[in-house]
Amino acid sequence: MLNLTEDMAEFPDLSIHLQHPIFKALKDVADESAIDAYVVGGFVRDLLLERPSKDIDVVVLGSGISFAQNVGKKLNEQVSIFKNFGTANLKHQGLEVEFVGARKESYRTESRKPIVENGTLADDQLRRDFSINAMAIQLNSAQFGKMLDPFEGIEDLEKKLIKTPVNPEVTFSDDPLRMLRAIRFATQLDFLIDPLAIAAIKGKKERIKIISQERITDELNKIISSPKPSIGFKLLFDTGLLEIIFPQMANLYGVDYIAGKGHKDNFYHTLEVLDNICTATDDLWLRWAAILHDIAKPATKRFEPSHGWTFHGHEDRGARMVPKIFGQLKLPQNEKMKYVQKLVRLHLRPIVLAQETVTDSAVRRLLFDAGEEIDSLMMLCNADVTTKNEYKKTKYRRNFLLVVQKLKDVEERDQLRNWQPPVTGQNIMETFNLAPGKEVGEIKNAIREAILEGEIKNDFNDAHQFMLDYAKNLGLHPTIN
């Protein structure tokens, strides 16, 4: 965070940090039009935190659209206008600037869409979600770079605290999405949420139901994309929001005991796996696979006196749950979903291999089934090791490295990633003058099994000779040479 001395705390001068050419244009238009203009919100927060930011929100005491048009002329940039919202934006040298007139808002209980009126800067700051997002920097040359911080946002930044400018019950009732935003900012910045705000979220959690699923999922994805998503998921769970917006994940929580035997808490295990994988990848969908890898454990949980708690088939059932969960959360029903589904279905396979003697045949089958997702799968499985038993962890890691090396060796030799049969169904039909049917499928499967078992090489000549020999046992003879 920028080092702001105590005597600067009320109105620090940040002009030295506004060197991008866009700020000169904003200052000049403000002076020429005699309109007060301010940078507000996230850009100010991130400037003080020394975080990169490419989005600038400008509030003017007048028409934001007219102001934007004048800035666009000065910079020779095209301005996009949104009359229904009274906003405009433009892009310049890697920055995107949004303009709006200062406003005050009032809300109805059945909607998060406010009734908007023209207002002062104080009105505009008052309607902001959190104190750290309510700070403003003046752009007019008379006080260029001076900051207005009516809700002690600087102090809350220093305390690492998410706090609302007004009563949090009012803030969250007016716009329930702010409850998720509070948790998202706490997760992204590793801040605490003010206890009064936490209490308000717990009390107003049902209000989240008026928010569109798309907006909820957007905030959820931002939490998942943060450096340590478990912070956000614990807050979602503790406030009761998770049970409303993602009940399948909330259902992972808890430990049952029978005859003194308990299983691990799959909610906290999932969060540990998620945090583990976040140290290795920024891929949102691989992170979703970590979230969903054990999602079917509550549905498959059984107690067997001879074995204790079991979750047989949770990987297959979990994979079947993925499309429904993606649909429920309005996540894409495309290759991203299929990618997550595949990883959930296969996530136990490398773990089983790491616990057994690793055979080339088992490795070939894993490569065949995983295809291009093999690297993602291995990353997920490595993250899935959360045992606190150091002996078990060391043994597993050693065996896991052996599996990784085997995969590399077999892949280099047998070329099974994204495998395509060296002899196709068309080759079989032409060789034996067959129509599509059971016999063609049987021969194709036999060739595939022979390759996976290492009986023949993964090439055309070996596969073709195997086809002739196998078909002969079926009473089939080639009609062409």
C-alpha cells in the first residue's frame, strides 16, 4: 500500500500517481467545461494498494455522456453511449474509462434496481458498496489529485477491513449482490469483513434470491479465480449463503460417526484440494473440477462394518451431476463442462495406480481414456493428496512420481494421447466386404484391446495383421489384398 503520512490522511495528494495521458485529458475537459469531475471506486482503491487496474470510473457533477464525448474528441477516441443508463465509456492506451453523472439512489424491496436521481458527489459516495470503494480523486486542476475520503476508506485499507459506508443491513437489503461482493473482495484482497456486516449478511441472506443467477455465478467465479478461494467459500458457508446459491457444495459439510468410526469432512477437504490446485494453475475450469471432484460423496456415503465409511462410485455419479450443476449455475454447457465432467469421472484413476504396482497396460488405458486432459488430471490428483500422515503422504508422492514417469515413457513409445485407431471401421468393412454392424465393432474393440495390453504396436501394419488373424477366427476372409 502507498505510504500515506498522517497529516495527508484526510486529503492526500495523489497527483504524482496520475501520469497516464488520459488524466491530462480528463483534467482539461473538466476545466474547459467548468464541471467538477472525480475518479472514484476501484481504481482509487487499487492505486492505494499498488495493484494494477485498467478500469477507471469517472463521476461528474453534470452529464456523464456529454463529458465523455468531449474527452473522446480531445483524445480522438470513439465513445460508446448507453442512454438508458446515463453512462458512456471509451478506451485509450490500454485503459477503459466509464463516465456517469453523480447520482443518488433509492430502492424497492422487490428489486435491486434503484430509482436514480441526479445528486452530489457526497450522494454518489454514499451509494457505494464499501468504504474502500467510496474514495474519490478530484480531476479539476485547482485540486488535481486531491482525495475525498468521507468514510475512512484509507483507514479500512490499512486495517484490511471490508466495511459499508452506511448501515450494512440497508446496504445489503438495497442490493443483495453486495453480500457476495463483500465476500469476493475479502477473498481477493485477503481482508476481513466487519463483524456488523457479517451479521447483516446472515440476516439478509434470503435476499440473494432476487439476484439473477448470472450475476451470482460471476461473483462466484471471481472468488474461485482468487489466490486462495477457500477464504470465500468458508465465508459463504458460515453466512448461510452457500446453502442457497450452491447447496450441493454445502452438503459436503459434516462428519458422521458409527461405531466410533468417522469419515473426513468432505467440505473442508474440497477446499484444501481447491487451494492446492490454485498454487499450480489459474485455469478456472480445472479449479471447478477440484470443487466438484467429490461432489457425489454425500449421495454415495455408506457405512460397512468391515470397511468403515465408503463412497463407492462417487466419481461416476459426480460426473453425471456435473451437467445439472452447470445448468443450475448458468455455467457453459459446452466443452468446458465436458472437460470438468471428464476430470471428475477419472480423478481416482491415477490415485489407484499410485497405490499399486504400475503396469504399462494400466498406464496405456489411463492415457487412452484421459487423452489431452491427462496433464490436468494428474494436476488434480496431486492436489487431492491432503492426508496429514507424513508417511502416507511421502509414500504416495513417491509412487505418484513413478506414475508420472511411466505416463511419459509410455506416451513417447506408444503415442496413445488422443488415440485414433490405426485400422478404422472403414478399413475393416472394405477388407471383408462388410456392412456396418456388430462384427465391425467387435474387430475394432479387439484391435484396441490388443494395443492397450501391449500385444501389438500402435501402428497400421501390426494392427492390420492382427485384424486379419482375429477375423479369421470369426470365419471372415478378406475380399481384397
